[in-house]
Amino acid sequence: MPASYIPSTGASRTFAPNMNQFQPSPSSRTNSTMQAMPDSRSQSFEEIYGPPENFLEIEVCNPQTHGLTPSSRYTTYEIRLSTNIPSFKLRNSSVRRRYSDFEYFRDILERESARVTIPPLPGKVYFNKFDDAVIEERRKGLERFLKIVVGHPLLQTGSRVLGSFVQDPNWDRSAW
């Protein structure tokens, strides 16, 4: 015999012992579907399935290590951006940056945006920095950093360097 669970919303759910999870009872499924229907009917097809009003997607991917000798080796990361936010010049872009470019970019953001706390970059690596696992961890950290920075409304509208860093393939740190 199934045990009943009644959440604070008043809908009943049935516990399925075999599945270790709660499942909505048939009557609550009908009610929740009925409640959702009027809202979805009031929107047009384009509003429901069209592109969002503002969107921003950014990823750091495809790390590539360059250089032949240990002292000349470095890794670049591809930054892909797709957006319709007007403060960015291009809707789609792809650029490559080194970790040292990210460091310089972060320093510029801190000087330029005193009211915004700029998140930290992933830490410097001194040993095994060209190991695949180390490069992948750094890539993830750089992506986290950029998602926070690029998604911040004050930086989107107030930063002079942000759009250039993520979209200009000829970005020159000495220009800042």
C-alpha cells in the first residue's frame, strides 16, 4: 500500500517505494496541467518558441598548446560568444587568448570598475602546466570567470575593455 505525502501546496503525491522518489498523483497532475494551460494559451507561438529577448552564451574551449621548447610553450583558449545584447558589437564571435591575457584583462576590469567585485581567476600553475588534466581544469575556471564577468549588467554596459577582450581577434593588451 503506497504511503501518501501532502506537501504544503495541498497537492497530493504518492511515494513509489521501488523508485525511491515521490511522484504526483493522477489528480495533482491534472490540476497542475490545467493551471499551466491558460498561461501558455495567452502567448503566441513566437513568444513561446522564438529566441529569448536577451541571450548571452559564452564558452571557453579548444585549448591549444604552442611552442617547441619548454621555455617557449604556452596554451591558448578559444572564447566563443553568441549574444543579441546591444553592448556587444558582434552577435557571434570566436577569439583565442592566453592565460596571461586573462590576467591582464582582470587587472584592467578592476581598475575600470571600482563598484564591481571582479571574481578571481583560476590559480597559477607552476608544475605540469601542460598536462591535459591541468589544462582542462584551467579551461573550466576561465569559463566560470568569463560567465560571471560577461553576465554582469554593470560590466556589460560600463566596461570599455569587456567587448574587445571577448570579441576582437586583434586585442592588444598594451592598448589598455
